[in-house]
Amino acid sequence: MKDMKVAIVHDWLTGMRGGEKCLEVFCELFPEAPIYTLLHEEGSVSRTIENMDIRTSFLQKIPGISKKYRWFLPIFPLAIGSFDLSGYDLVISSSHCIAKGAKRSPDALHICYCYTPMRYAWEFFDDYFSKENLVKRYLISGVLNSLKRWDINSNKRVDYFVAISDNIKDRIKRHYNTDAEVIYPPVDIADVSYDNKKGDYYLIVSAFVPYKRIDLAIKAFNETKRKLIVVGDGPDRDNLRNSVLNENIEFPGWVDANSLKECYAGCKALIFPGEEDFGIVPVEAQSFGKPVIAYAKGGVLETVTPFLENKENATGVFFNEQTVGSLNKAIDIFENNEEKFIPLKIKDNAKRFNRNRFKREIQEYIRTKWVEHNMVHGG
């Protein structure tokens, strides 16, 4: 693998979220590889990524693009297709939208680490666009139908899919009719200096967008007046803040890394009311020994051990309906059985998702597929 030319493709670089944590590991494994991405907001990602050779598409030349790039979704296929990857032996795409559609030479190996097939096109149209008027919904639906056709056709450019969870593996099979291997993404695990503290508040850490269902949590906590701290920001900020009826709910905004650790360490439990592809936040919370109260769908089914009577290793409580009553009932169950949630066991559950494990597994997967590829192509 030492002499091969590698290219990394990532959708866009506008912030440091879960996908960028994975990208950071790819950068460490292949520090000489350029990153091809639709656009890059300088300073928005970690130093490890910023130090790479970052090559952007023509979208980068549009003034203010990092704030309005979603409006250019219809031409994303054109932008990703504009990259010349013909000189590379190995292409690694880090993709939740468009990156997997990059063109490579016929003899190159393309491995896609897939966070999900395009969410708004395949699974969550209503979650993203339910508030738009009928005309806008009709126009957006037409654009997404065209993107779905491109999405299916561009799968021919991928040799192997790696999914971030069994949830996404099933989604890839359902929409792309292809198989994927699962390698869980890396999660930063709390260090031992954070002793378990018994807090008096519940915690949400999230972007403020509709599908996260923070509105549901606010309604539930309005009703019970339990204390809730909501860390994050996003387009729904004003709507969410305006829906608060009491002083028991606080919005500190986005906080720095050290402050976030203090938030995790001091909470009673994490509230996770939405459906996620994997969900790094619930694992982060567990690494601090904190239980997770979550909607029983998506990635949490793989990362949280639900409470059952007489079960010794529970790390959280699930609720089965996205309703105020169902969420508050789950919180009641937690509070009535709080002593049964053992912080050390919760931390142990989180450790299986640590960063070194991801780095080791993805490196071994790439190496194995590279050897197989060379055997077939006579390399």
C-alpha cells in the first residue's frame, strides 16, 4: 500500500461533526492524500484536516457559499463530477450525500464509508420539508427524484460500501440493493479525570433541526418542569426557545469542548428524542457513565442497552412513540430505577466505540480490499 496514490473525497467541510471525526482518521492513515470536497469554510474543521491538501469544486467561488450551499443541491452531481481522479489507485469517499459519486479510473479501487444514503431524498423528506408550502414541496420533490436517479447510477463508481451501523447497512440494501460491511465510527471517550457526578438536570446535545425532535423534549419538560439544558444551535433556534413555558429549560448555545464535557459529567441522563443513523452523542454521554433516554429507533438500538427488570447491564431507557406521554413515561421509569444504572458498566459499553478501534478496523478493511483488488487486476 506504500506506493499507491490515494484520494479522499468528502461532501463538504463546514463544521466538525461526526463525519469529520471519521475523515480525521482517514487523514491520519493517508496524510499525503488530497481531500476533494465541494466546498471548504476555512477554519471550520480540526487542524488535522485543515493541514491537508484540500481541493474544492467550482462552488467554492460563489460568495457566501458556506452559508447557502444547500440551495445548490441540484448541481451537486455536476460539481462532484468535475474532479479529475484519474491518477489515483485508491479512492476513499466519506459520504452522506454526494461524495460517493466521484469518478475514478476503471482500474482504481473505490471504498465508500457511508453515513447514510441521502437522508432527505430516501427516508426523511417530511422531516426536512414538512413546513414548506405545497408549491415548494412539489419543486423540491422533483429535484430529489432526479437526485435519486443519479444516486443509483453513481453506485457503479463504488466497489465496496462500509456502513456506520446495521441501521445504515439495512438502508443501503433497501435503497441501493447492495451489501455493506459495518464498521462503527469513532467516538471520543471521556478520560478518567471526569468523576461521576450526580446532576440535577437532563441534557440534550444537538443541532436545532426538525428531525432531531427537540420540540418533543421541550413539550415534555414544559409539562413536568424537570430541569433541561439544551446545548446546540441551528435554524430552529427561535422556534424552540419561543416554545419554552417555564424557567426549567436553558439554552446555552454551542459550548466549547471542555464546557461540553462538564455538561455531560454533571447531568442525570441524556435525552435523545430523534432517530439517528448511528448517533455519536449517546455514546459520548455513556462514556461519562450517563444513561440515555432515547426514542427506540435507529442507531441507538445498537449503542444503548435498554432497561429491563433484573437486567444488570442497562445503559438507558427507550420510549417507543414520539409523544410527550411516551417520553415522560420513560423518564419516570429511569427515575424510579436510577440506582440500577451503574456508571462503570455504562462507561464500559461506550468503550467498544473508541477511536483506536475504528482506526484499526478501517485500516485492516482497506488493506484487505486492496490486496483482493490487486489479485484481480494483476497488480
